[in-house]
Amino acid sequence: MRAVFVASLLALISLFMHPLIKPVIIIVSFATIALVTLRKGTLEGLYTLLYATAATALLGGLLVGDASFVLLMLVSCLTMWLPVWLVAVVLRETRYLALAVELAVFIGVLGVAGFYAYVGDPATTWQAAFAPLLEMLPEDAPVQGMRDWITMFSHYMTGVFAASTLFAVLFGLFLGRWWQSVLYNPEGFKREFLSLRTGSRLAISSIIVIIVAETTSGLLAEMAWNITILLFVLYLFIGTSVLHTLFAAMKQSKYLVPMFYITMFLIPHVMLPVALVGLCDAWFNLRKIPSTSSR
């Protein structure tokens, strides 16, 4: 019940918070669901999810004073919490973090493909969604430049939205797993994260998706590029794990590891080579380099 209270309270608070703070609050609510699922089991996690969803919807409806808002909150909370519950179930049953991460990416890919199948032309939908923002701009604003930017960006907005959701789900899962390790298995999450890697088959499939994006045109190429954005998130986490391990094995590790994360935060362009490292690790198992060099 404490988890239900925390998750529902955070979901309600997120409705009124600044857009920059809202993701942090949502991630903590994800971690609450993940922690109960990882520690107590599948059913306990599901009960927590359902009770928190019902509580959030009812309280939200009372605050807003609109019955239709209750249905909106029910759908939103279920859509928001179900993925993190599913990946937490997989992690609990298999104790294999990479499989849980791959499942989260697969859910995101299904979401992108489903959105394309349902909408038909997502770019037009996103342009219509951004149209009210253009009307809110002052008269002296470069409206045409903004319209051109939105037209270009709308083709990739589906993947960006799915990737941001994937980031939240994975960070929520990682936070929940870290909480569990702090309580019951110190250093457990660190060992799991630093051994994160995928197989060569998934890497080959990822390269095929990139080739399709490069060599085709129209909606097929657009959907492939949006799926590539999700795969970028996957290999970014794996590359981060690999480079953390390599830097931690060096003599200056207490400086190199923090600088690595600071650099990624301050210079986002660094994320691309980090993701490429994660992709290459599927074949070369780069973590063996320190032990090999030491011999």
C-alpha cells in the first residue's frame, strides 16, 4: 500500500510540475512499480500497478472535476506503468538484465510499428499537434523557419517520443533494481549493469534496419529511421556499460569514470561513438581488453 500511495501521488504531482522536472518524477514512480515487482513477485507488482492506476484516476478526476478525465488517467497510467512492470517481471524471472532491456526496446519497436499502422502518416499527425504552438508565437517570430523545422522534425518525432519513453522505462527499472540491491544485495546492480551486452544476432538485425533506412524511401524508410532511434538507445546503454568497465580498469579510474559521464551529459554528440562501441561489443566483447592486456 505504501508503494501504491507513492506511485499514485507521484503520478498526480507530475501533472502540475515543470516539463523538465516531470520526467524525474515519472521515473521514480516507475521505480516504485519495478521494486515491488522485483522483490515481491509478478502478482504483487500487478496489484500495485492496478491499485495505483485506480487511485490516480479517481483522485485526478476529483481534482479536475471532470468524469472523462478519469478514463484518460486510467489509459495513461496503464500505458505508462505496464511496460516497466513487464520488463521487471522478465528481470525477476530470468535475472538477466540484458533480456529485460531488449524486451523494453522490442516493446518500443512494436509501439512505433503499431503507430504507423494505425495512423498511416505520423508526420502529418505530429505537424497538426505542433500547429497550436505556431499560433502562440509573437508576430515578429520567424514562423516560416519554425514551420520548416517542425515539418522536418515531425518525420522522426515518433521515434523520439518512443525513445524518451524507453529512457524513462529503463531508468525506472535500473533505479528499482538499484534500490533492491541496496536493500538486499549490495553491488548487485553494479555487476549486472557492467556486464550488460547483447548477442550478434540482434546486432545484425539492427544493421539491417539501418540499411533499410538508408536504401529505401517513403514511409518504410521513415519507420526504419524511427526504429533506429530506439536501437540507438539500446546500444547507448551497452556502450556506457562497456566504457565504464574499461575506464574503471585503468589506474586513473576515479577520475576517468566521472569525467566520462560528465562528458556525455555536457557533449551529447559523444553519445554516437558510445553507441557504436555498444554495437561493436556484440562481436568483440570489449570488456576482455583489460584482462588480456594485464596478462
